[in-house]
Amino acid sequence: MSEQTAQRRVGAPRRLGVLKTYKLFVGGKFPRSESGRVYEVVDAKGEWLANAPLSSRKDARDAVAAARKAFPGWSGATAYNRGQVLFRVAEMVEGRRAQFTSEVAAAEGLSAARASAQVDAAIDRIVWYAGWTDKIAQIAGGPNPVAGPFLNVSTPEPTGVVAVLAPQRSSLLGLISVLGPVLAGGGTAVLVASERAPLPALSFAEVLATSDVPGGVVNLLSGRTAELAAPLAAHRDVDALDLTGACGDPELVRELEVAAAENLKRVHRPRAGAGNGDAEDWAADPGTGRLLAFLETKTVWHPRGD
Amino acid sequence: MVFDYAPAPESRSLVQIAPSYGLFVDGEFREAADGRSFKTVSPADEQALSEVAHAGAEDVEAAVRAARAAFPGWAALPGAERAKFLFRIARILQERSRELAVLETLDNGKPIRETRDADLPQVAAHFFYYAGWADKLAHAGLERTAHGGPPRPLGVAAQVIPWNFPLLMLAWKVAPALATGNTVVLKPAETTPLSALFFADICRQAQLPAGVVNILTGDGETGAALVSHPGVDKVAFTGSTAVGKAIAREVAGGDKRLTLELGGKGANIVFEDAPLDQAVEGVVNGSFFNQGQVCCAGSRLLVQESVADELLEALRRRLGTLRLGDPLDKNTDIGAINSPEQLARITELADAGEAEGAARWSPACELPSQGYWFAPTVFTGVTQAHRIAREEIFGPVLSVLTFRTPEEAVAKANNTPYGLSAGIWTEKGSRILRVAEKLRAGVVWANTFNKFDPTSPFGGYRESGFGREGGRHGLEAYLDLTGAEPAEAGAVANEGRRGARAGGKAGGR
């Protein structure tokens, strides 16, 4: 798109490009913000790229409702099936490498080569989480040798609806690195894209829509992170909160954690040393921390006997 | 012919309770800095048992400082050595279990049958279990990254525990904290301080290094001062959901790690094909064990409509045989309510049940004239909107609802902001597995109820809290698993910095 803009500026386009209207992704559909608002998204040099939806509190609530509705189906799917769907997501991004490379380059001000490396890493990150779906229960649960005639088994289960504030700088790799663990564990997500660079995220929604991910499993909002984070942190039907995209603002983090206490949301906040928000090295081995952050352990007892 | 039970009281002389106790700080008992104290009474007869020190802000400061100072040495001890301290504690707990059972029954009001057969054996078992982990942390598979260092202790753990299982909750908190190399400041509940103080004496007998375990008796203000102290790295709380939320707000935005084990409104689901006699025993155990003062109590009975009458008749018959009275009597099933405040809350909610239209029933049951007592109570005709179906009563009160299909049972069971426990009674294995999967609760008992074990993770979904106690999972609450290096060179230097921030004396260590 930036290429097209540049062409227009030199005055001799062979044909006028068709610009994309970027929209939200909620409940498997692509609505505009109910508020009718948009905001200007610019590239690293300040040039206009597109207008993105400026989501409202109402959009956030709609997204939560869609995520809740999708939760039984996604969490109840077999782990194998979730893995297949996530692997399909990787295939779809692979097929659109050129598009994402150009969007990431524009969004983050990267050279084509570095943007391409980000997209490659993002694809590989999806594959990593696709493979975890049917293994996480084996590393996080199992039978417990209780002192009595009982079978006792602990199993990880998804926490539920997770509101995720995506990292502000890493527009695609960072986004996928925070979304992947929620989906692999069986949770559904309300994902707030990078405020400054939401376009790769909004295009990624098109991938989700064509990857067998059931509608509502991922709901993507663009807009002001602080404005959207507040109602999500306070929402009684949100079960967990990933504060990665708010980590640059300690006062916002505190406010969100206070709001989250109202229904005891599980809060994931990257700690110093584990990578502090956008200081996080998204290219590094992600480990299992984010995956386990959005799981609950259920322990079931049953007597043994005749 | 009916045989009466002869009195069978356990001897009160098995335990010597001193007229007064101080705070246990840095390996010594001391008075509260401002000299305040409060009485702890036996809820069965309202007689004062002892006078204990009331810790204030200065005492919290001293205890955190002691724990901070003890941390580097304790954390640096080889795991096998920490393990042996915990094995010592476990053995002494076993040796003194009869004394401690009597003490706990006196201070808490629960039947000696329960302290003797449930609380104390579990207390010792918990220390044995976590003792064995102390030198095996590198093998626990807890690391969150494929690179980086091994799990590290967090530092000073502030632990605030409730009055319903005083010594057992202490064990659930202290054993994993010490095994992983943390030091502890523990605040027992205001109404049940004594067993924690006896535990301090066990730490002395075990020659645990000074400052590794500190015990502060006091009230909610003491607990609030402790969890908000800047020298604390980890807060672990068991108690009400309201206080748990207040603590979560208090630590918001800070560096303290938090685990919460809070309230519940557990559903005990009885299907029509269940073995009804066993189910009745499970329902009685689920709702009346420890006078129903159990966070994971099965306080809502969901019974399939087709067997509701039959089950309720058997339940009433069984409740008629429960013996309420002297907690020290070995035949007693139902002891005293822990405090007048708790009794008032149970009374208020039970009255609300009646006022909202549910039918109230209790077996013929004579309540002692002294002490705090509440007869086992069953409400039928309860709807999901009734307060007694929604709010945690924490008393011997059972709310009965009915259902027709498994889907309805699951929907009703999950219709609560809590998610701690649930029960399923049916002979059909596939139904157990399906229903257990759909229940949003941390512990599901199928064809049994209220079973606990040190190897078995315990904790809630949703507003019942987060984090697990017990099992390998229980280690996670007390470890930094990120593999990150300490912020400054070496853990000891780091501790010095933090000690200084806490106004501590650990800087030179």
C-alpha cells in the first residue's frame, strides 16, 4: 500500500490502487466500529497508511460476548483438532508472506529483509503453538499418588475468555506470540492490536477467517489501548488479562490490575527479567510461561473398588 | 431396645496451655511492641483458653526483617538439608499429634474425631510430602523456558490463614514455602491462634534456624499490615473472597506474587442411578463436615427429580442420628461454630432462606446452653435466586435444588461466581467423565467428597481464587520459574538491597 501511495505521488500510476477498508473482526464477521470512529494510521516516517477503526467500549463488550459464545465449542474441541486449525493458520500466513512483509515493513519501519524475518518467525511461532495443543496436558497434569483407594488425576483446562493487550511495537510476531498460547490452551480471545501499528493485526484477522478458526474464538479490536483495556479489565465475563501491551505504562497497569481484582481475573504481566513488555525478545524461544498462564488445574477423584 | 452413648471425652489434660503467649519472631517469643493482647476462647463453652499478643505494625516490621535476614542462608542451604528440617518437623508433628488434636478442638470447636483423624494426619503428611521436594526442585519440570537458570525461591512469604483448619492451613502454606527455600511470616486467624504458636515451639524443637518461620497473632489489621509490607515478596491467603479481592487490589501493580484460596458454593450432584446410601453419606460429609465451615463444602445439593423424595427422606433419617455436642467427646459428629460472628452470619443467612420462601428443616437436636451452636439445617424448595443458593454460608446449612437432565445439573452447578469444588454421584462412568469435564471447579469428587491429600493440587476457578496448593503444582506458588537471573549480581547482593528497602538489617549478609 505504501508502494501504491508512492506511485501516486510521482504522478504516473498505471491504474489507481484499490485501498483496503480495515475493519474489526468480531464473532467471525468484519464490522466497523459501532461508534463510527476511525483514526489515522501512519508509517514509521509519519506517512498516512490507512484509517483504522477506533473501537469503543461497546465494541469491547460485543467482542467479549462473542468470545464467551465461542468458548464451549473451542475449549470442547479435541486438542488434535485445535492443533490442526492452528497449523492451518500458519499455512494461510505462509501464503500471504509478501503481503504481511510489506505491511510489517511499513508498520515497524523495517527493511524488507527484516520484515520478512519477522513474518517467518511469526509463522514458525504459530506452528510451535499448534504442536502444543495435544502435549500441554501431559506436561502440566497427570495422576497423583494419593494415600488411599482413589484414582486422582489433574488436568489443565482453559481459563476462559482472555483479554489480550498485544505488544505495541512488534505488530505481527508479537501479536501472534501473545495470541498463540491462548488459542493452543483452548481459550478464546479478545485481542487489542498495537495502537500505533494495527494494520498487520487487522489483516491477520482475514487469515483467521479463512483458517477454520470458529467465529468468535478470536476477536480483534483496534484503537486506543488504554481506552479499550479499562472496560475489558473490569468486565465480569472476562476471565483473564494479558497486560503485555500496557507494560510501558505502570500507572495503567496498576489501574487495570485493580479493576481485574473485581472478579479475580488471572493477570499475566511480563516481569522484569522475563522480558518487560515490548522489551521482550519476541524472536527468543517463548517457553511455556504464556501457555500455562491461561490454564486452570482441575483435579478429579474417584474411588477404586469392586 | 436403644442403647445410649456413654460420654467418651478425650482428656483435656493432654495439652498444657499457657496463660499467655507472645509473638514468635526471629526464633523467640516476645510481647507485642505496644503490649496489646487478646483472649482466645473455646467456642464450645466460651471459656478463655489463653491470652495472646496482638501484633501491630512494629511487630510486622520486626518479623519481616527477621524473615528477610534469614532468607539468604535458608535459600542457600542445600535442598537435602532443608528437607531434613522438614522431616524433623513432620516427625515431631506426628509425635505430638494427640496433644495438637486436643488443642485444635479446644480452640476451634470442631470434633476431636476430625482433628484426630483428618486434620493432624494431613498436617504431618503435608510436611513429609514437601520435605521430599526440597532437594528435587530441579527435577520437578517447572521451568518455563528451555534456557536460563533453575527455579529460585521468591524471598519472604506473607501467609494469612483462616480459622476452619488452623494447623492444616498452616501446613499447606509453610511446608511448600520452606521446601522451596523461602522464609515465612504467618498470621493465624484471630479466633484460632494457638496451634500456630504450638507449631512455633515445634520449629524450636526441630532447631529450625531463627527467622525462617515467624508467627504473628492478631486480627485483620495485622494481616493487612503484613501483606502490604514492602519487604514481602509473596502473599498467600486463604479466606473469604471479599478479603481476597482486597488483597489483590492492594498488591496491584507491584512486584509481589499472589495466590488466593477463597470461598466456594460447591454443588453436590446426585443422579438417579447413584448408590443412594453412599450418596447420602457423601452429602452429609460434604455439607456438615467441620460444621460446614469448609470452603469446598458441597453446600448445594442438586438431586435428580426422580429420586429427590427418596434421597431427602434418607438424608433426614441420617441427619437425625448425628450427635451434636462436646467437641472433645469421641462420639461427637457436630461441634461448635467457631465464633459468635460466624454464628450470627449463619443465622442471618438461614433466616433469609426462610424469609425468601424456602422450607427449613432440622433434626430434633438439643443445643448446649453455653458456646456457639447451630443445628444441622436443610432447606428444600430452594431456587437459584435465593441467597442461600448463591452466597457462601460457611455453616451446617444445606440448600437442596432439583434437576431433570445432566445439562440442567451442569448449568445449575456452574451458575455461581465461585468454582472451588463439586461432587458427582452416579454409577455411570461415562457420565462422570462428561460431567466432571463440564464443571468449572478446581476439585471434582466423583462418588466421594471432601477427600484431601498432599499430592493432590487444590484450588479454585473463577472467584474461588488462583494458584494451587498441594502436589507438584503447589511448588509453583513459591518459585520464580522464569529462569531469570536476579536483577543484581548474585541473589545475596539482591537480598541486601531489598532488606535495606524494607528497613532491614540484612544488608551485610
